Amino acid sequence: MALSVDAAYEAVQQQSAGSTDLVVSVLAVTVFALLVVVTGGVAYLALKSWLDERQEKQDKEYRPLVTRAPAAATSSFEEKEEKRRVREKREKKGFGSKV
């Protein structure tokens, strides 16, 4: 009889250890997935903030050139040159271009 009680006790211990291992594994995978999601969100917000700051800097840089009213003494050639320079600055976008 003692043999069967010991065998039953060991079977219960193995079964409870197996379910505990399953719970720990599920929790570990869940924590890892949440960590990846939160890290991705923080990276997205940092990138978005950096892009917004860069766009604001470009807007401040280009706004005086675009909104400036031409003086009465400037010729049409000077106006065209200024528009060309502004256009060239705006077209310089993309990889490898200096802003």
C-alpha cells in the first residue's frame, strides 16, 4: 500500500509541476510580447517627434523666404531667382540630400 501512495504522490507532484511550468511559460511569452509592443511604441513616438521637430525647423527656415513681399526696387529677374532658390531648397528631399 505504501508503494501506491508514494507513486500517487509523485504523480501529483509531476502534474502540478507541469501545470506550473505551463503557467510560467505563458506568462514569460506574454511579458516578452508586451515588452516588444511597448518598445515599438516608444520608438515610434521618438521617430515621430524627431520628424516633427525637423519639419518645424524647415518651416521656420523657408517661411521668411516665401512670405517676404518683394520690394518695389527689385526686378523681375531677382524675383525669379529668389523663387528658384526657394524651389531648389524645397526639392532637396530624400536620402543623401543636404537640407
